[in-house]
Amino acid sequence: MKKVKIYTTSTCPYCIKAKKLLEYKKIPYEEISLNENYEANMATLSQKTGFETVPQIFIDEEFIGGCDDLYELEQHKKLDMLLGS
């Protein structure tokens, strides 16, 4: 299975929702919290992705988007395919 990385903050409801889907599907993920030094961390991440909100989700270093994008992939049965499972 490919590696999933999710950039989050502790108070973001969309981050919590995205992690719940991954946990429900038993998909292991690496969580990177942006809580400390949020402004600088988000600026660096935004330069890479063009997004200015969290969560930001990557599958094997490929940016797939945020929470809504993750749920859309699941709804269209593409998430498992992307993960190689």
C-alpha cells in the first residue's frame, strides 16, 4: 500500500473528518501537525500545493487535496485504486 501523509491542525474539523475516514478504512497514515509555527509551515506547504487550508493530503508524495477531495475519491471508488489496495 502507498504511503499517506496528512498535514493537519488540532482544531480543524475537516482534519478530524479526513482522519476518521482513513481510520475507518484502516489506512495507515503519517500525520504532520502544523500547530507549532503555523504561519511559516503553512506558507511553505502552500507554495508546494497552492492550497492555503488544512488538511492537505498526499499519497506517495502526490497531492490529492483536502478532506472533500478525499471523500470524493472514496465516493467514486478511486481511493483504494490510488492506494494500490
